[in-house]
Amino acid sequence: MISIFDLFKIGIGPSSSHTVGPMRAAFEFATRLGPALDLASRVEVTLFGSLAWTGRGHATDKAVILGLAGQMPETVDPDLADAIVAELSAGHSLPLCGHRRIVFDREQDIVFDTIGAAPRHPNTLLFRAFDPLGDVVAEERWCSVGGGFVVREAEIDAPPAEGGPVVPYPFADGDELLEVGDRHGLSIAAMMRANELALHPEAALRLHVDRVITTMMSCIDRGLRTEGELPGGLRVRRRAAGLLASVEREAGANTLMPHAPMDRVGLFAIAVNEENAAGGRVVTAPTNGAAGVVPAVLRYYRDMVPGSTEEGMEVFLLTATAIGGLFKRNASISGAEVGCQGEVGVACSMAAAGLTAALGGTNAQIENAAEIGMEHHLGMTCDPVGGLVQIPCIERNAFGAAKAILAASLALHGDGTHRVTLDQVIATMRQTGADMQSKYKETSLGGLAVNFTEC
């Protein structure tokens, strides 16, 4: 089962697949060196596919350095990360695995290979450790498969391991999720909670849910009060704080438009993704590039829905996890595999389902809302300008949040019956991603990324 601990991970921006995943892969490689740790005098990291094409804009090199030095996405201080990397780069060395120093030249030892093949996954990293004579003492290939998930290349298509913990309400697709719920008379959130408790102590689950909610809300608040220019060279200025001031001026002048609540939802999402673009602390939901959708809709529920409760927020996140897990299991949440439909599209589907559940929707209405959320993101490309998670990514999250709320509303006004099922739209998304040309899948070689300079 894909757990809430897996899908909602706390990390740093700007990308779950290009920053969080590579940092985790580098950390795993370094900590698994074993006896080779004492032999290694140099480490070389080669990036392939999407990581090679857009890794510089997504700070993949920075992430790899931090990971090799023993830092992890959920614990590294985002305010100190740049200073740590700058110090290590200037000193041409790093503390491998957090303690033993080796020679490290950032320009030579991190290779962006735009020619070599990435046969198993478009986000592939090759790690090699060398002894003082130049012989390879350890070598591993890792894949960053979206949402901060990483696997060794040899295991990418391996079947799930047998003999693990058994959950009381297993499901493999949307139809089975509905069938199990009907059979036991349980909501999706109740089934997910029982499944989580089969894997984790209740105190740990409660702590993680609280941490996720607190991190999401804090990220919105930071984004709403921070101004200035985002890094990367596009000269994109933060807008969330200014948008909030404008909305509040309208409120003070008693000239608010009827769509003012949706204005706030949009600026909540923009605030998160501006924080993400700046390398701040965010929650993968299910990815960093789509990190603003779920928090914005959750904030909408908390602040604008009469009678909202902490229990309702937990129901929201548990339900969203069930839906996100179906996409992760049966398609992809990686922009490098299926385009932005797998990031903002999945986030919209998750948020729509979560909001519908928190508002008391039935399982059928929840499944309907999730289907609507994805259906209207099918075919969405991932073509970030300059390889940066800024244009069109930041605004795209605001639209994803708005679509999620509308999807929930449409589903709640129906009885749950509809023609296209969630499983069918997941299969369609997967096939659409397979058919999509690679230049539209997080390589910045097509679409808006190349036409921007002509506008």
C-alpha cells in the first residue's frame, strides 16, 4: 500500500523528482558504501535524461552534493542549504556520508549527460566511487521516479516484495476501492486510516498528519509575507504577498468581488509554489511541482467552510492519499514520464477527492470528483521555461486548485453516477503520457519552454 507517509513527504524545493529524489538517492548510495567507504577518494555522479536537461534549473547538482554529504530532504535546513553547498564547492571537498572527507570538484564530478541513454527511466543517476588509483570501488544506478520516490535501476520493474505487513482493506484500483468500501460499509478515509494503523502506531500517524498540515499552512504563510525575486535568472518576482494586499484592500474598501474566495485559493497555491521555486520547505503533494494544489484547497476548507474541523482535515488527507496512491500504482506522478498531467493533474484529483470527503461526500461522489479532476488535465505537458519550476508551474497550481474545488462541487451535486470511471481516466492518462513526445516531458526542449523567447 502507498501510505500517507510515502505520498506526503516533507522536503525542500524546487522539485521532488529533480531535487528531493536525487538528494535521497545520493544519501542512499553514500550510506550503502560499506567497506568501500574507507577506500573511496572521489565520487562521480552522472545525470541522464530529464535530470541532465533540466537538472541545473532544478538544483539537482546542489541536491546531490547535500545527499552525498549526509543531508536528507526532510531534515536539511533550507535556509542553510545554499551556504553548505557553497562552502563544499569552494573547498573542493565534501564529508562523504557525513563524516569522511573526499576530494570533490562540482564542475568535474557532476556530469550532465544529454547524450547518453536512460533506458529504464528518464530520471536516472549513475554513482561511481573511485579509489586513489582511479579504480571503481562502488557503482550504482538510481532512478528518481516522481514525488521524491527513488529506486535502484535494477529494481524499477520488480514486483512488490511478498511477506510484508498485511492491511485490512487492500485495493488495487478505483473499482476495488469502491467495492471494498461498500462491502464493509466504510468510507475511504476510514479504510485508509485502518490500513495506516496496520503499518504505523497511531501516535506516529497522528504526528505525521499534524506535521504535514502544519508544514503546508506554514508554507502558505511564508509565501504570503515574502517578496522579492525568485532565483534562476528569469527575473520572476514573487506575487503572492502583493496579491494578498490587493485582496485585503478590496475588503477594507468593501469592494470585494463575489469571486474573492477563489482569489484567496489562487494566491494560497501561488504562495506555496513561490516558496518551492525558492528552495523552501514544502510537502510533496504528490510532487513539488504540484505542491500548491492540495494545501490551497485544504486551506480553503479550513478557513472558508463553516464547520470545518481538524478531523475533517485528516479525512481530507487520508482520502487524497488513497487517490494519489492509485495514480502512483497504476500510472505515474512523474512529469518526466507523463507530463504535467501526472503532477498538477494528479494533485487536482487528490484535492477534489479530499475536499469532497471532508464535506461529507459518499465514496461514489469522491471517486467521481477524483475522475473529474484528472479528466480535465489530460494531455497537459511539462515544459518549464529555463528548466525552472516557475513559468508556467506557479500559476498552474492556482488553476489546479480552482478546478479541484469545482470538481468537488459538481460531484457533490450529483449522486456519484457518471460515465467515465476513475480507473478509465487513470489508464487514459498513462497511455497519453506514453504517447507524449519526450520534449514535452520535463526536458524544456518543447512547448512554452522554447517559444517563450519569441513571445
